[in-house]
Amino acid sequence: MKKAIIGGLFAGLVALCSACSYTVPHFANPGDITEATKEGRATCGTILGLFRTGDCSINTAANNGGIHEVLVVDSVEANYIFYAKSETIVRGK
């Protein structure tokens, strides 16, 4: 019985720590992607789907990377049980 309880607690801990993550590419400018020499990132998160933290806008990511002309925009999403994290990656000149 003790092993079953420990196994159940371990399975619950693994479920709480697991995440689903995916990347979605977006192209902002049909220019040559190889011209993108700079990269900027902006992150934000959501707690319980109610409280938002940070700023993951394209403008913030471009400012963080010192980018004046945006060529490529990517979004990375990671979802946990009680928390979701979003990251915007901007590449350009």
C-alpha cells in the first residue's frame, strides 16, 4: 500500500512539472532572412489564466534587440498546469 501511495505522489509530481511547448513562426517582412543580424526577445507569463506578467509584444522584443527593421517574428509558447509562458523572438536589422 505504501508503494502505491508513493507511486501516486510521484506520478502527480511528474504531471505538475510537465509542459507542452511549441514554436510558431511568423514572417513580418518578405525580405531576405539571411540579412537578419540582430535578435531581440520579450517574455511574459500568465498565472491561472487570470494574472498576466511581463510584456511580450513585438515592439518590446525589437527594442530589446536594438532592431529598426523587423524581418522575422517567432512565438514560443510553454504551458504548464497553473502557469503559461510566452516568448516573442524578433530578428532583423
